[in-house]
Amino acid sequence: MATIFSKIVAGEIPSYKVAEDENYYAFLDINPVAPGHTLVIPKREVSYIFSLEPEEYAGLWAFARKVAAALEQAVPCKRIGIAVIGLEVPHAHIHLVPLNGEGDMNFAHKTTLPAEQMEAIRSAIAAKL
């Protein structure tokens, strides 16, 4: 059965898409730990990031790096934090989180943002790519 992320890539579930190429997809987390929290995934459904083929693994990180650079320009922050947890959705993914302090990367404190704010953030990040 397809994961929620595969359904997002297929367009079956809407997302705030930030970037896409033939192999990877980046979109805003709908329950961010900070405004701008972005998920970067391979389009091919693989449960565990270390199960990716070596070239796919390297490509995912290169794609995430481009997205992180745009995110850092679009959302005021000191750094972009990175997390690979992979327990909630069985589809390899990288979390990119704008940080201003160490407490900003607390996954126990997720939030929701109004659709207008999500779209403004998405647009600002996409414009920097």
C-alpha cells in the first residue's frame, strides 16, 4: 500500500510543494515544529533512508542541500537543522527545520499554521530555488 508521501507525489493528496525533480520532492510539513519545516523525500518509496541505493542516497542529500539553501534565504533563521527519524511514515525522508535556538527542533511541539501562511512560506522558498 502506498504511503501518504507516495500519494502526495502522485497528486492524490495536496501538498505545499517547494521543489521537485524527476527523483525527489520537497514540501512543507503540515504539522511543522517551526514555520518553514520542510520534508525532502525520494519519489521512489523506500521505507528506510539507509536502504536507498548509494546514488539515490547521495542525490537525496544533494537535493536537500539545495532546498535548505533556499529555505535559509526565505525564512529568517540562524541555521537549518536536519533530522532523519523515519518512524511516523515508512518512506525515507529528511526534515529541514529553520532554527534560531536549540529548542526549535523539538518534535514533541508540532503546530499548525493558517493556509495563507503556509502558502506564503512555500512561495518564498520556491522563489529562492
